[in-house]
Amino acid sequence: MRGAAYTVSEESIVRGERTTLQKTVYRACKAAELEWSCQILPGESENASLRSMLTRLGAEGWELVSVVKDDDRAYGGPTYLFKRPAK
């Protein structure tokens, strides 16, 4: 399982003016046989989104095993790597 931050943009029109709000959320992706299966873990802030990812994946039995500095500009920070214990 890989978790990483990325920026999403939300556009809205208020009183005839278009505004764009950007925020950082986390996406957790699990490798499947043919593709990645991803879930977005939103939060009110970047810290809340990170806590949401760590809490949800922990509750699902995933263990955080590594945090890697990611130089890929598509993601806004480190990549979090998780594993499930062998049964």
C-alpha cells in the first residue's frame, strides 16, 4: 500500500465570481493484479488528511513500515509505505 499527498482543486461560483480552492489530501493506493486501487482520504487540513489516512489504514490492519522522500512533483511530499502482517 502506498499513501501520498497530492493537491486537488475545487472550483465554485459565488455571487457570479469563479473561485478555485486548492487543498492537500492523501490518496492510499493498493496494488492489484492489473491496476492500482486507490481511495482518497480527505480532511479539513493537510494534517487532518494525514491523520485520516494513518487511522483508517491502521484500522484495516495495515502497518506503516517506511516514509520515503519523494522527488516526484506530482505528489506534494513524502510517500508512506504500508504492509499487512503475514497470516
